[in-house]
Amino acid sequence: MSSRCICAMNREVNLLARYPKVRRNVKARLGNKEENRRIALQFGKEYFDGTREQGYGGYRYDGRWLPIAEDIVRHFGLEAGDRVLDVGCGKGFLVKDLMKACPGLEAFGIDISEYAVANGEPEVAGRLRVGNAMQLPFPDRSFQAVISINTVHNLERAGCVRALKEMQRLAPGKGYVQVDAYRNPAERQIFEDWMLTARTYGTPDDWREILREAGYTGDYFWTILELDPEWSLR
């Protein structure tokens, strides 16, 4: 019998608890919001390595995903030889750190951005591929865990359901998805002023309904934006 940890599934759990706090100058992004959003939705160089108003403002590896990778490995009881997929992997930072956190782990990533995959970390060359979350090009039950952080909400609602069904297909009950949400009007205003790429968003209850509709039985959590105290909305 395997000695791996069997974790309780289908629950709300924050696997990004050790991710550093991010500063967001919402006021600056509001200056040319519609154009910034149009550019961001191309998921090209401007989104990853352009200005902060149009995306990440320079998406470069700095090791911040390693603690999250450690928590993911622990949460799912992953071992050398297991397969894990990051849906919406960007340049593969989490894929790289998952392999650091668990030597021998077979980690892979998929992202819709040709630019991100082409400019991925050298250590994950051959492990990233361009693809769509709504049609993951892998066989049923081919992974021990499937992760998707701040990606699924970039789809229309029907696409969110399809993407969650795909995660469920690849790793039944062993998924982790994190999406944008808000709990009150003030949080919704911050989110709508800041967000560039999300097409589907709502309250945690709204998202739980989408999870149920998809038959998704993995774990989940919410990204709820907080305004940097140094900045004002208007």
C-alpha cells in the first residue's frame, strides 16, 4: 500500500496562502482601461512583459511560486513519477517549482499564449504546450493532480463549465482551481476597475453553482482583490 497522504477533497482550501501580497495601482490602470483590456486579451508580449497597466508589467521568475508548489505537493500527496498539469501555466514558473519541490515529479503546463510558451523557463522546455483549457489534449485520468490558478475565469460562463469538466476528466476529484470573486459591492468595484482578462466573475456562491454544474469534485478557492492602501480608486 502506498504511504502517500490521502487528502480530503472537494473543499475550499487556500493553496496560495504563502503567495506574496501584490501591490495594485488601480487608478493608473483606469486611465485607458478599454484599450489596455483589448491588448491584454491577446495574451502576447504586452500582457506578460509590457506595462503594468496592460498586464503583469514583466513576468519574470523570482522563486515566489516555490512555497505554493511545496503546498500543492503536500496537499495532493504527490510523489516522484506522478503527473501534474498546470492549466494556464504562463511561462511555466509553477511547473518549474513543482519539479523543485518534488524531484522526479512529472510536471507539465498548457497555456493559450504562444508568447508565454515560447518564452518559458529553460528548465521546463518540452513540458509546456499551447492549448485551450476547454479541450485539454490528454487522455482521461492521465494526471494525479490538475491545477488551474486565475485562468478559468478568462472564459465565458459556458467555457468555464467546459474547462472544469476537462480538469475533472483528467484527474477526477484531484483538481485545484482558483478564480476571481468578490463578496460585496466594494470588492466588486475594485475588481471591475482592476481586471483586464476575466470574462466570468461573481460571488463565491455564484462560482459554487458553476462548480456543481460542471460536476467538478476537486478543491477550489477565490482570488479577492484588495486595494493597496497607498492608492485610491478615484
